[in-house]
Amino acid sequence: MTLAATDFQLLANAGFPPAKFQPGEVIFSEGDKGDKMYVIRSGEVEVERDGKIVETLSGGGIFGEMALIDGSPRAATARAKTACEVAPITEKTFLFLVHETPFFAIAVLRVASRFRPPGLPLGLAPAMIGRD
């Protein structure tokens, strides 16, 4: 398996009970304790910080992963842009996937680093979202 073969959409459809959200509904808020990450099965989710949209994700996208990587509170708010269905991935499942599929761990870390300024340790990235 190569890194390119890591498909989060497959994970989204792997039998995890989905959660459904309507447009504008908050999935989690900045500062919340995070105990799961999410994979989008359908629809779109906006990630916002300080009221500004920093990313829009669609089917197969993941969000909320930093809470499982470093245990930090949510660094942003995730809100349904459209009606959406997401698959919550608990810490137990996340750790199993990391252990059994190392390429999954690498793929998640690459996604998690999307807001990290160069040279900044991964665990500090959420505090830097939206800052100059």
C-alpha cells in the first residue's frame, strides 16, 4: 500500500455509524474538548477560526484530527456548509488504524500539518491558524 492508496472515503464508508448535520449546524466549536475526528461521507463542511472560513472540505475530507494527535482543545469551529453526513472516528479506532496501517498515520499527519507554518512543531499548529 502506498500513501496515495490511503483513501479516507473508504474509511468513511467502513461501517461507522454516521452523524448527520443540516446547513449551518455546528459539528464542534473552537475550544471544545475533542474525542474524535471526522471523515466526510457526503456534503461539505467549513472550518472557521475567529469567524473566518479557513477551509472547505467535501466527501473523503477529514477534520478534527489534531484532538486525537495531541489532545488539544478544538482549534477551530467545524460547521456544515450543506446537508452532510460524517463518520466519527473515536480515539480507540484511530489508534487501531495507526497501529495496523502506518500509511494511515502518515496521511493523517500530512493533513494535520496543513495549517502549520514551516519549522513549527506539529502540536503548536492549531494555535497558529489564521494568524499572520
